[in-house]
Amino acid sequence: MSLTIGKKSIGEKVFDTANVVFLILFSITAVYPFLNVMSISFSTSSAANAYGLKLWPQEVSLDAGPSLRTSSSGPAITIRSSVRSSARS
């Protein structure tokens, strides 16, 4: 790898742009499931089942949080939620 102080070639610019786009898309796919679980934990159970994948809770409630923390099937909830919402679209 060379450190270029002057102008970058077209190939380097294309690579840098493609690299940034890929990393942004990758980071979105890594953060979105976490935000979905947090949104479900702050929603009522009926709202969580009705609205599918979302970033913000539709009806705010703290009732689902303890059941997610004490349930042994926490990852299964996320998988079922993801599969259910992808089947709707």
C-alpha cells in the first residue's frame, strides 16, 4: 500500500467509493436487527406482532422488556419476527 500525497488515480477513487458504500451498507445490516429488538422491547405485544419490523415503537410500553430478558428464546423471537415480516413483503 502506498501513501499518495498527490492526486489519486481513477481506480483508487472508484475503490474508495465502493469501499465506503459497502461499509455503510454492512453497518446498516448489523445495526438494524439490534434497533428492531429494542423497538419490540418498548412496544406492547399486540403492536409488536401487528407492525412487523420497525425502528420506533408504535405503542410505547415497558411490559415486553422483562419477558425478553428472562426468556431463554430471545434470539428465537428476533428470528421469528424477521421471518414473519419478510413473508409479508
